[in-house]
Amino acid sequence: MRLPTLLLMFGTIAFPVHAQETQILDPGELREEAASLFEPIPETPQPITAPDGSEAEALESAKIELGKKLFFDPRMSASQLISCQTCHNVGLGGVDQLPTSIGHGWQQGPRNAPTMLNAVFNIAQFWDGRAADLAEQAMGPLQASVEMNNTPERLLETLSSMPAYVEEFAAAFPESDEALSFENFATAIEQFEATLITPNSAFDRFLGGEDDVMTEQQLSGLRAFIDTGCVGCHYGMNFGGDSYHPFGVIERPGGSIMPEADKGRFAVTETADDEYVFRAAPLRNISLTAPYFHSGAVWDLAEAVQIMSSAQIGTELTDQQADDIVAFLGALTGDQPLIEHPILPPRSETTPEPISMIQ
């Protein structure tokens, strides 16, 4: 992927305090410029590229179908009430539409749940990038006491107690000496999540050559998105997810938006330069995934755009520019995955009983 020129020059550009109004280019010229900065979502799921780019893992139907069941099965949690789908609802844009998710014992998690739609295209997972890929990400919430509160041992005990799951793991991982394992559990979920992509957005169709698929206001918003500096962090296939940036480069938002206690990537690297650094949020389907930011503190997308403009690049957008950018962001909503809820294997007499969430 070619990084945008603006990103390479980010450290030397002096953005104006008040963004200037821009005029719409010819759609063909605007398309050519946009194609140098962004990529369309592929029409079909692609092999999973390793974080270092060294290899790509093919998607396999048996693993995908098993992963779908595991994704939807609440018995993967200690309470047997919380599934991956609980916080990453594929019918709600891949999120739970809460400021921060509610987990085991009705505990409130520390951060807003990122969408799993198109997450396979991110450089890493979680707001702080602590998981290299979707398989590693799947292992985290299952073991977090504030989320699913389970253990790998109890998970495997649960799965092993259901003959249908034992058979499906054996069929999905015939090459494994131990087909039913925590690692294969995570791999199956990764394979399913890699299919949760949203192609065919109005913007992608515009990139493909359709002149009339985006409104005049959306085209104005694309022009403003590029000219005012949003593209410095939000570029590529996922309009973000590819880089890390301090929240508040120019002006730090207030504590309700950016809690002082959450130092972002610093908790992963323990490097002072990473204090309050977060992965740039992907903007695909952003119109569906309110509330916004890692704190989930802002519900209005226009307000979120204004905050990011002033905090990150020191630009005060006009109301018209903010409205145009919001209209453009709506053009990033693609075809949502149509997932039929799977029929899950029945429990047996040896299946562990749920651990109560009420103490």
C-alpha cells in the first residue's frame, strides 16, 4: 500500500486554524486522487495475511462454520450468557452500541467495543494494538474477568463435553495432533471473522468508476476529508486501523472523552512516547457504530468529526464542512454480512454448569 503524501509530510505541514472552503473537483479527478489514498473492500473474503506479511492463510469452510458457532455460543463464557456476538453484534455494525461493554457480573469494561466488520484488514486488534491478529484477539476477552471470565481449561472442558463439537473440531483441523485445543478455537473464530467484510459501499463503487453513486454533498465531504487532513490518519482499505497516533496531537480533549487513567498503547509497550497513543479507528461503517472514541463518550458523528479535527490537526471546521464529511462517511457503509444464526450443539450431562453472574 502506498502511504498518502499528506501522511509523509504530516510533521511539516502547518494547517490553518480555520479550514478553508474547497471546491469540488471533476469526479474523475477526485476519483484518481482518492484511488492513491484508499482501496476498496474486496467483493469476497480473502486469505488471512500474517501480521508480518510473510504468508496468507486460506479460508476453509469447515473452520468458518465451526468459528461461526463458537462466535455465537454464549456457553464459551463462564456465565454461559456472553458470546462474541454480545459485544460485536453483526446486526448492529459489529458493535454493541454501548459506551463500553457490559461483561461478567454486570461489570462495565474500560473501552468501547471496536467493530469486527472488516477487522481482518487492520494492522492489529484492540484500540492499543495488543493483539497481532484476530486469533490472538479471540483469546483475550474469553479470559478477561471483566468480559467472559472463562479459562482455557474450562472452555475445553465445555467443548469436550459436547460430542458434536468434538467431531467438528476433528473435521476442521484434521492435520492437528490435538484438534480440540484453545489455539484451534481461536483460529476457527478468526476464520469466521475474516468473512465479516462489507464491500460495495457507495464510495467503493465510486472508486470503481460509477459517477452518480455518491451525492454532491458526499463528494464535497470527500474533498474536505482529504484537504483538511483527516487522511493523515485515516487512509487505506479500512480508512484507519493501519497506524498509531497520540490522541490530542494539538489539543487534548477533556477527561470525559479521553480518560486520564487510560494511557492507551503505553500499557502494551511501556514506552513513554506511547502514552495516550491509540490505533487510528477504522471508519468503514462508522455511521452505524456510535458511540465514538475509545471512551464511547460521543454519540453524534458530526461532533466526533469536529473534536478530531481540532484535537489532531488544529483545524476548526465550518459546520458545512463537518456536515459534508459526515455525509461522505455515510458513503463508507457497505453491504452488511447476512449471517444465519447457527444451531448450536446440545449440552450433555457432563457439560459444566454456568457460573452465576450475581454474587
